[in-house]
Amino acid sequence: MATRDAYEVLHVHPRADPLVIKAAYRVLAAMFHPDHDPSPTAAQRMAELNAAYALVRDPEARRVYDRSRQAPAPPPSPIMQPAAATAPAGRRMGGPTVESPVVDFGRYAGWRLADLARSDPDYLRWLSRHSSGIRYRRQISELLNQVADKPAAQPAKKNWRGR
């Protein structure tokens, strides 16, 4: 089973300050500690959190981990391409463009920002405020302004009898 990215587990940006990483670890550890979380997956989540923090806790270990993250990824499986696997129903995935990059994390991994602006603008508003969306803020702002400028489709008018 492939392990998740340490920064993703800790909910921090890869360039986050060490103090931010430490604070995020402490908050998440308090939430997921088996003494506080009665769910059956608490121990597993805590182990994953501890392993992720161990990879980025000190500067040398973090440098080693960051170098390993930059290694080229293996080619995608010919059986199922990632874009096809994550494309929302009823929409064709296009490749990333300069105007509309592809989100590479979370529940919308594989979606283009332009598609998100049409289908879930509230998520883009949230993403523009979240640390993981910093790199997309300019594009999100432009896309949300474009969506806001378009008039909303008006429902058909009914006559006075409600038909």
C-alpha cells in the first residue's frame, strides 16, 4: 500500500515553516490520539501522523524527504489513466492549461479549476483561503469573477395560475 505524502497527512504546504508544521502536528495529534478518539481507526491515523511528522520534523530529515518527493514518478498504468479515473460524470477531462491548472489533491484531485468554478464555486472560495490553495489564488480569483459576471439562468416564468 502506498503511503500518503507527509505534508498531506499534516495538512500543511510543503514550504511551510517548521513552527507551522509542529503546530499542525500537535493539533492533529490531539484530535486523533486514541485516548481522545474512540473510533477504530484512531491508532492507524495516529501512527500515520507520527510517521509523517518524523519525516519532516528536523531540517536534515526534511531535506532528505523533500529530495525523495522530487524524484520522477513512475509512468501511469496503461490500464487506467489518472485523469479518466477522476473525471466527474458527464464531463470530459481536458489536459491542464495555463489558464486552468489541475488540482492534485483532495476530493477534487484531477479536476481543472475552470470545471470547479462551474460545478462547485464554494469549494474554490474555500480553497483560495486555505494554505493548500495559495498557488492557485490568482487563477481562482479570475475564474470566480468570470462566473460572477455571467447571468444566472432564470427559471421559466409561470402565469398567475402556477402553470
